[in-house]
Amino acid sequence: MKIFNLKTAARTLIFLKEHGIDSYEELAQKSAAASRDFHQVSSRLKEIGERKKAITELQKQIGTYGKTRETYQRYLVSGSVIRSYPAFSSGFKSVFRKYSLLAKC
């Protein structure tokens, strides 16, 4: 066990000399900087994950739009359902318009 501790201490000293760390204050500064960088990268990764989730959902909705576009066009031409269910049809139209505009981008 004693030899293991000596080897670990030797590796630590070699690391400190290679990185030009001569005092505890320098070690504390570099440690704080590394910790700060880690937290910045970590939060950025979280933002990227949330954005990826939003893009995946948007791709799904655009795919649905592409599949139902022709049916919706026929629905508009028929006009009978629009008079029967105005609340449903207005909501459906607004969602369809939203994704049809996004698909054109």
C-alpha cells in the first residue's frame, strides 16, 4: 500500500511540473477555471439537446403535413364540413397554415 501511495504522489508531482503549476494558488485557479468551463459546456449541451428535441418534433409535424396535404386540399374544396364544425375547422386550418408556412422555408 505504501508503494502505491508513493507512485501516486510521484505521478501527481510530474503532472504539476508538466503543467507549470508551482503553488497551491495556481492549482486552485486552474481547477476553478476547469470547473467553470465544464459547467459552461454542460449547459450548452443541455441547450443543444432541447433544440434537437424541438427540431425532431418539427420534422415529425412537417412529415405529417406532407402526408395530409392532399387530403386537406380536398377537404377545403368540399366545404361541407367547414359549415358543420366551424370551431374544429378553424383550429385545423390554423395548425395546417402554420406548418405549411414552415414547410416552404
